[in-house]
Amino acid sequence: MSGSCRWEDARFDLIVCRFVLLHVHARRAFVNTMLNRLSPDGTLVMEEPSLSSLFSIPAVPAFEQANAAVLAYGKAHGLDYDCAEAIWPMPAGLEVDIQEARFSQPTVWSQAHKEVVRLSFQAFGPRLVEQGILEPAQVAHITASLARDYECPAVISGGLRTLQVALTRQGGAVMRGLKVEQVSQGIYERIPSEDVVGYRVREDSLLAWAIDGASTLTEAPFTTFSDVTDAGWFARQLSSLLQARFRNMPFSTQLLRLGLRELGQVYRQAGGEAQPLWAWPGAAATVVEIDFSVRPMQLLSYRYADCFVTSWHGGAEGLRPDEVAPPAQAYAPWKPYSASRVSSVIGYGCAVSSNRGTSLALALTLNPESALGATVKRDTLHRPGHVLLGSDGLSRIWDTYQLMTREQAVQHVACHGLSSLL
């Protein structure tokens, strides 16, 4: 690694993780991060323990009790001292080659080494008592038994067994790490944006969304809430719902349906009941779930109304997003509805809120049934791959203004960053 190289750009020929993953819960994501830091011919070496593998011949109960107490202590503190079994299946779901795998377990037979075992437990005893794992009398009994029975010359034991695995990228190719870029800008001066984007990274998957709140037909921007439009409130509540409800589980339209029912109750209690049906908030949205645990990656998208999602399988290794500052934003004053269009727009609002019609039913509303109206598409994504999702404000670049094609747009984002597209 040269001195002029930035840390985020650094690549390493060798990364060693020894007794690290026992502290980590999102292990697959952590290992992927380490793999992404490897040079093309780099190697990741992992070594993790299996504390339950300790044994003695002949069996000494105090030795087994001491090990069980230490395992319980680790579990109470979120430390998996027995994580070797969970580590071994992990490479099967990653694009790696296993270069070496072996167990290592020392033999403990000398008086000096067995004394170290006893003294280590004796020093650890107060922590076990403090955590309520053992009583002081139990610690004293186990310590005495180790000195008397375990340190006997007739006893031999197997020390801490570890699993050692060396991994390289398949074909020596570097897989880029996960990079998420998001931009959300409003159009009204002093009015919070009605468009919301967000994402959640899980251990082996990513959930991302773009929500386009539909402006309501009112004379003033703030009707139900004092600091945000109804559409802005709905878009934010939807984003918070996705963050919380799908924290550790796949996206589900049925679970979203239950969430919309709860949001409807909150809206009514906040005063939304006083609004006519056509003024209730609605939103276009796209929800995308990417599964990293399989090869190729699986991309599942749920589209509501005119939000979009598109992907591109980039084959050029040289693609690196440049740092591009977002353009200066020009804001417009709030514009109430136009009387000349109000009758047709009111009809649209009523149909959306009541979830009637073929195309109108694709929007998300406070009607829980709208959650079931998504256009669902399943696709595959190869590395390096790029996914672009957003509202119709972005897709107008190719749909309306025809400044470039959809494919050119996602390639442009891959090369220069999302802000440059604006």
C-alpha cells in the first residue's frame, strides 16, 4: 500500500482475521467487506475458535464445568466462542475459492501447561460470579478440582481447537463493495420535500426504496400537519415503516398492507378525517430487494405507479464514481391547485384513495389494499452491477425529454455518480 493511496481505495495482498468473527453478528457482510479490500491475487485468512471442542482423558468434570461457564459468559456478552461451525458454511455463498482449510488443536499434557489452564480460570472466576454464572463456592470448588484432578500426571487434554480458512476471490477478480448513493430534493421553498429515498443494509441483502408523495389539492400547503404537507408526511411515514418493519426480514406486500392500516389510523387521529377523500395523501413508490447470498444476485422489485427501477451489468473494471457536487437547487413558491383542472384531478384523487381502476390502483395510499397492487419483477444481477431507482422526476430524462436512453443514464451514474445526472 503506497503512502499516497487513500484508505477507501487501498487493496491488500493479505488480510488476517484471527478471533475477530466471534465478536461480529453480521458476519457475511463483514467478510464481504474484507474480501472487497483484497488485491486481485490477495488472500483472506480467518481463524475462529471452537471452545466446546476441549476435552480431557480421562474426563475431569471440573474441566468441563469450567469450559461451560466460559461459554455461558461469552453468550451473555454477545461473544460466540464456538463460532467455527458457523464460519465453515459461509464461503459456499460467496464468490471465493478456498485455498486452504484445516483444524488446529494443541495437546495439553505437561504440568506447566495444565497449571496455566487452572490459573486462567481462577483469574476469570470473579467475572463469572459477577455475571451470576457461578457462585463463589462453585468457582472455589472447580479451581480446587482442577489443581487436584486435572493437573494429575495421568490426565491429557485437547486444547482450544480452531478452524483456519484461507480464501481468495474467484478467478482473482476483485468484487466491488456495496456503494449506495442517494439524492432527494424538494421543489418548493420552505416546504419539506414530498419525495423520500432510503435503504437498509442487512447481513446478506439490501432493501432500498424511492417514494414520490403526490401533492394534495389544497389552498395552503399545511392542512393536517403544521410543518409538513400530507403527502410529505405520508412519504416519510412510509419510509420509516420500511426501515422498522423490514429490519431483519424480506419485504412483503402483506406486511406493508398491515402497516398502511396503522398509518391510516394515525392520519385520522391527527385530523385527516376532516379532509375529503380526494385530498388524502397518495404516493408512487419503488421498493427493491437485492439478495447477496446467492450467485448471481437476485433482484426483486415492487413498483407502485410511475416510480422506476433499472439495472446495468457493468463490465468495465475502470468505472469509479467521481466526486460531483449536487447542482444548485432553484425553489418555487407553493402553487395551489388550478380551478380549470380541479374536477379531473379530484376524480383522480378519489380513484387513487379508494383504490379503484386499473392503473390508478398501482399507487400507494392509506387504503391498505393498495399495498397489494404492486407490479412485481424478478431479475438477476451480476457483479459488478448497478441499480438505479427513483421517481418520474428522474425518469423524465429519458421518457419525456429524451436527453439520453435509460441504459445511458444508469451507465452515467455508474461512472460519474448520481448527482452528476441532475
